[in-house]
Amino acid sequence: MKVSALAQNLRGSEIIKIAGEINELKRQGQNIANLTIGDYDSNIYPIPGELKKGIVDAYAENQTNYPPADGVLTLRESVSVFLKSRLGLSYKPNEILISGGSRPLIYSTYLAVVDEGDKVVFPAPSWNNNHYCDLLKANGVMVQTRAENNFMPTADELRPHIKGATLLALCSPLNPTGTMFSKKDLEEICDLVIAENRNRAAGEKPLYFLYDQIYSQLTFGNNQHFDPVTLRPELRDYVIFIDGASKCFAATGVRVGWGFGPEALINNMKAIVGHMGAWSPKAEQVAMAKYIIDEASVNSYLTTLKSNIQASLTALHNGFQQLKTEGFAVDSIAPMGAIYLTIKIDYTGKKTPDGTILNDSADINFYLIKEAKIAFVPFSAFGTGDDVNWFRASVGACTLQDIEDALPRIKAALAKLV
């Protein structure tokens, strides 16, 4: 059957391929600790009770027709208050766009500013930027990052690629690593963007800055979230923020995301999201508008959620550090934010008990799925090479007990490799 060149050449999600393997083993009755999908098990991490009640009430009040294309006004007003109170960012309701989660906001940002052949710069590993570049036939430039800097890009690493670029796409806390920008590193990147835009000719498309901060409310310990506009206010006309309720309120299925930035650009994105029909359901918007300005409820929920997520991430990190101490070829980076832990399992070239050679990170992962009953996502799914033996572990769909139970299985599986 003849299909479009785009459909023919579009790469599927590597994470979904891994999920298919897990689901097949589960169908066979095996119990797998699934640390792959960047989601929550809603039975372990339910949405806030006040939000749930608000959604039910909104449906009872027949809030079931089309919402406005840019989102219900009361929600945009509440987001404006939320951003000011929690992040110190001042954006008016007409500079805010609501959509069905954050994904349509990212895609509409690409569609609003990137033309075919335009250069888009983003780090590897990072989530989905390579696929959005494929969709738009953009010139995607993946900048490889280093474990020594927690896989966060630096200005020096980005500098050779910025000239002539249309979009710089960054995220902090970062999916897939759970690591974050330091103030100094983000300031240096901001200065790089400012300098590049000062060199653009009149009428030339500027370098836009997509900043995904969907995990900004999920930070641990002394780690602090920073953003480009607070650090460098003169960037305000070029920065498009991606944010929303999905991750910080364990509400991935509720589908309420918000983007914000320059009004003219937000209006362009509004038209695109409208044609996509990627609105957030009206009842959920009405409920979210009430919930996010209930500061006491928000603080209470986030305190509990962060404590539980941090406990799981810390248990996994400590487990890997113990394995490292015992001589296993593993490592991990202390959790900073989001729901992810970055782990290293450096067993390329090793032989399994049945004589199979583990040729790359995917082989290591599938070996652990079958032998240790635990699943991670190799960084190769996020743009690195197959020879990079670092992985994302997502703890939102597992209990602390699940993680503690899995650590001895990992140790036993790795001990069998020669």
C-alpha cells in the first residue's frame, strides 16, 4: 500500500517497542518491574483528591462542550497566578495557551517557528526532539552531552552549532536523566542565545528558545529550578515555555498542559492547536482552574508526592552505588528532579549463560528484562549511540517495595555475565 514519504520513514517510539516486550512477558504471567514509561501508576500515585472531585463536579455541571481554542479563561488566569506565586514569572492570560497535555504545545512550537530545512539544536539524550525534526524535515542537530556534567548541555558544547539556528530546545529537570541546569550553566547558555540574536540581520528569523519545564515542581533537596527569563529578562521575546499539570500532579491522563511566551507567537500556536483539535477537555480545565490556586492543597500534595518519588529514586540510586562498591560495572547519578534516575550498566561484550553476546545497550536491557524481571530505557532511545551504556529508570509506575525487591535480581543477573 502506497503511503506518504513521512509515514514511510517516521521512526516509531523505541520505548513502545520495549513496552511490547514487557507486555508479552506479562501475558505469559511474569511479573516485571517496569521502569520504562515516564508515567505514574494511578493506584500508587493518584491525582489530588480536590482535583478529582473538581473534575467530577464539572462533569455534573455539564461542562462538556468545546472549550475556547486557547483554553478556558479562568484556567489561564489561574495559571498566571500559579506561575507568579511558584516561579516568579509574570505572564498575562493572553500569553498563555492551554492544550491536551504538553506534547501538542511542543509540536505547535515547532510548527510555529521551524520551516523545512531550518536548524534545530537540542541535546542528546533528550525526549522526542529528533522525532519532531523528522516530522518537519528540519535539520536536527543533536549535541552529545557528558556524564561528567550530568548529561546537561553546556554553552561550550552548544556554541559551535548555534549560528543560524532557528530553535534551541532544552529541558530542566531533564527527561530522561532527572538532572538539572545549574544557575551558572543556564546563564551561559542564555548569554549565547542573546549574542546570537544580536547578530541577526533586521527581518531575519531570530533564534527561539523552547524551554520545557514540565518537571519544575518536582525537585529534591537543595536542587533549585532556574529558567531563562528570570535569569535574563531580555530573552522574554524569544522563550516559549512548556509546562502543565501532567507530571507535578501525577495527572498524565487528565491532559491539561500550558505553554506561555510572547503573545504573537502564542496566538500562532493557538491557531495550530485549534486545527489539530488538541484541546484539553473542558471539565478538566474548569477543575484545574480552581485547584492550582488552592495553595494549601497544592503544597500538601506536592510534599507527599515528592517525598515518595524521592524515596524510590534514592533507593534505586543507593542500590546501584552498593553494586558499584562491590565491583559491578554500574553507576548512577544522584537524583535531582523529575521521576527519573540515570543509571549506567556497562556490560557490552559480555556473554550470557546461554552464550549470547551483549552487543549494545538494547541487548543489555532485554537481558535484564528476561533475567532480572526489570526494564529500563537505553539512552539510545533519546538520541545517543547504541554504545552508550546509560539508561533511564522511571519510578512513577513502581512502589518502593518493587524497587527494593528488584535490586537483588539485578545483582544476580549481572553476576551471571562473563
